[in-house]
Amino acid sequence: MTRPSAAPNATGSGASDRFDPGPAVTSDQTSEGHQGVPEAGTPYADGRRGPTVPISAGRAKHRAPASDDGRFEQVLESLRAQIQDLRFAQGLPGADEGEVLQTDLLAQLSDYVLPRVRRPDIPLLIAVAGSTGAGKSTLVNSLVGEQVTTTGVRRPTTNSPVLACNPADVGWFSESHFIPTLPRVRQQGLAMPGKDGMLVLAASEAMPPGVALLDTPDVDSAVAAHHEFASKFLDAADLWVFVTTSTRYADARVWEFLQVARDRDTSLAVVLSRVPRKGRHQLLDHFGAMLEANGLGNATRFALPETDQIVGERFTSNVADPVRDYLADVAGEDEQRDRVSRRTFIGVIDSFAERVPELIRCVEGQIELSRELETAVDDAYTGAAQRIDSALGDGSLLRGTLLARWHEVAASGELAKSLKIRSKRSRKAKAQQDERGRRVGSLEGAVRDSLEALVVAASERASDDIEDRWRVVSGGGDLAAEALDKPGTGMLAQQVRQEIAEWQREIAEMTAERGATKRSVARFVTFDHDVVALVLIIDLLGYERSQSGGGAHAAEASGPSPQRLLKGLFGAPSLRSMGATARENLRARVEGLLQRERVPFDAALASAGVPSEDAAVQLYQAKYNLEISR
């Protein structure tokens, strides 16, 4: 059999397949060589009657491909470890596809590739697969020569896979070697159905050593676990015998599995059962055309017609002889066995060149998506910081209540009164202190209210922007909802007021530490540091800029300029230094507030389980190592 070339799909359509075996149909052409065994690419096997023989007599153990040293195994183990460690963000694009690819690759590495690399003498596993009612169990019983699995009218019939092998090979198919995660039960003689998801080991002396037949669950079962098990066992098999019927061979599910065999260059034989005598040639021609169109023109094929000659759940005639003889030929000679197993093995390894990059694309897709979501958070809060910083210095806050409170303090002359001439303190000034304190307190409250409103509004806008951008991504809305539902969300206003209060206190402490630096006033003047801190804040909020722009704000202004008062106390150089320090302090506090506000979004991304960027790099490296180690 040669590697089939790619061809357009022609799967047809239809519901799930139902198959029944039938007596042999005489083909118009018969192969030369082994009687009843078609060569690769030949028409259907003939149905000449002959003696019923077992699959094979005594033979050497199957020799699977293996490396000369442990390097190849180490490379495969590394690849498996990298794939196994992957985690995908549930609900985000690429997760479902990535997990399917991950599961398939792990199953094939663990259940097929690595066992054959570690041991060259494992039994040849032949998986008989097909759809509901295809007659797989009847065919398996007929191939073995005794009943090892049950059939019936219930659909799906095979509720658990049945593996027939020689008693000497049962140990190989124990939990320690063959698909360790799958529970199993050993039964001698007739293998009655086990529980769903349990492998039934049917030891039979009729099976030659070194060969095993597996009756798999239906590939199109209404029970999802059944066709998942079918896929798992096909991934672990050396040879597929795929059974379909003359009425359902065009169903999409059939061709999905056949195309997998094509893409992996799996050793394959196709059995078309229940072929009616009337229109037989046209039906076989059409089925053959579909095989050609799907790149499977070289697949070994058999045609079995309709029959009711079944006793003891086996064919009473020589219906299965062509298939049995073919398998005897495959399993009988070491060279042929190695050719079949090596082809499948190499095909699986070759398929990793496409399947691993597909997995990497899923990983990279989620990483890129995570970057986009993270960028949305960065952009939103960077924009918020910029808007806050701009508003803090352009005078836009000096309006409404804050401007009115400033005018009340400035117009009353209380700024000048806060500067106390040491030699002329009076009881009258002390009596006016309470009234001055109320007005200054109102100004202080207005400052905090304005700054709080600015920071809260900018943060809420950032949150809304993030939510809008995240909701565009499938699954992003759930992440946004998770972030916005975090405990502590909505406490920003209280945190802002605390930060602003601390900021004001630090400014007051700074003015106290520096004192009046101009020599002309330092010896005679003391001042209320809290009031001076407020004056400095009004100056930092862009009072001079708001006045230079003219308009309503300038027209409403009255009283002394805050900058002129401050220069009179500290001098221009000291004032610039204090202003820069206070401004940077406020920026740092605002940045800290915004960083705390973005934490729920960052946490939602972190908890989503997006693969790390190293995961894709390590997968690329593992794939490269596999390519150069072959």
C-alpha cells in the first residue's frame, strides 16, 4: 500500500450508519497472489468458497518500529510532557479545539507511539470499527472462529469494547501497558458486555499469539462516550478494518474517520457490507469513486452482500473468508506485519508535523487574545491617568463649587489673615478664627470632592471601555462580569478621599518644614500651614492658567493670586520645588488608585488559564527535536 495522495472530499450526507454483514459477492476482478486477498488498489475481494481457517497459525511476535537508543523515546516523552502541561482558558476562542487536539495527541503518544518505541514485540492490534449496526461483532466472531463478543438488535450493540487475543498476550493489554486510564475486566471464553467505558479482555486459544482483534464501540453512537472510545482505540491500533454498509457508506461520519486514516497514512482495509445483488456493480463503482475522491483509492477493500446465514453470532458460510485471509496474510509474515505496523507508525509520526502546529496555533491564538484583552486594560487605565493628569493642571476643576469656595475665602481677606504678624497678635484675630475655619473647611471639602469626582469618573470610564472591548471577544463578557463582581469593587470613592486627605497633610507638613524662606518675612510672619497647603493646591490645579484664558472664570475671580501669595512666602525657586514635589506625589497616588482598580481585570485574566507564552516556544522546540531525531 502506498501513501494516498490528497484529493477533494466527497463525503456525501446522511444520518448515522447501520450495517449488517452478508454472504460473499463474487467480484468481477480477483487479485493475483494470495487467494481472496486483494492487493493494494485492486477491486473487491472475490467470494470463492474455501476452508475456514484462523487468522494465522503460530508466528513470531510483532516487531514495531523502535529507535536504536533512548534518544527518540526521550524526545517523545518531552513532547508528551509539553502537551500534557498545557492549559486553555475555558470559554475563550481556541479552548475547545485546543483541548480536542491535546487529548488526541496525548492519547496517541501514550497509547500507541511510546509503547511501540519501548517494546518491539508488542501484539499487532487490529481494530474493527464502524457505525451502529454495521455487523462488526459478527465479523469479529467470524474472524476469530468462535464467539468472543455479543451481537443483538439493541442499538448501539457494543456498549463496551471487546478485545480478543491469545491468553499469552492478555498481560500486554493490562492496565500497566495498554491505555492505563481505561478500566477493564478479563473474561475467559465468551466476552459478555461490560459496563460502558470498560474494556473487556476476551482470551481465546483461537487467536494466534501476537495478534489482537478489537471490536470497537460505534463511531456514530448516540452515546457520545462510545464514539470517543472508538477514536481512542483507533488511535492505538496498527490496522483499521472499517465496516460500513451499502445504504450508509456516504454518511459524513464514516468519511470523517476514513479521512483521519488517510491523513495519518494508517494501514486500512474497508469492508462494504449488506451489498444487494441488484445494482451491485453500480454501487461498488460509486463507493470506489468516493474512496478515490477522498484520497483512499489504494485502500484494501471488501464487499459482503446481504445474508441471514448467521448462527451463534457468526456467519455460517465463508462470508468472512476474504477478510480472514487478508488478515492472515498481514499477520502471518514478519515482513508483512512490519510493513503494516511501520506504515501506521510512521504515518502517525508524520501527522505530528501538522497536528502539533495546529495545537500551537490554538495556544498562540489564546496568547494573542490574552494580549488584546490585557492591552484593552492598559489602554483604558493609561487613558484614565492621562485625563486625570491633564485636568489636574489645566484649570478645568476650578469651576462650580470649588471655585465658589475659593472665592469665598479669597474675597474675605482670610488668606491675608492666616498670615500672622508675631508682634501684633490680637484677641480679635483669635475670635475670628472659628469663622475662618469654617470657610477654609468648606474650601478643603470642595477640593476633595472635585478630586474624588475626577478620579472616580476617569476610573469608571476606563472600566466601561474595558467591558465594551472585552465583550467583543467570545467569552470576554463573562470575564468582564467576573472582574466587575470582585469583592471590593465600588470602594474607589472612599479610597480617593483617604488619599487626598493624606496628600493635603503631606503638603502642610512640607510647608511647615520649609517655612517662610524669604528673609524679609521669615522673622516676622508665621502662618496656618493647612491654609497655605490649600492655596498651593489651588495653584497646582491651574488657577493661573484658568485666569489667563479669560472668560467666565476670570471674570468671577477676586482676591489675591495664590501664586503671588506663595511666592511672597517661599520665593519662586522654593515654590517651584514644592509644587513639583506635590504634583508628583499626587500623580503617584492616582496611579496607585488606578492600579488597584485594574486588579480585578488582571486577576480575571490570570485566573482564566490562558497558556503562557513559553508554552508555544517549548512546543515548537519539542516538535523540532522530534523532526531531527527521526
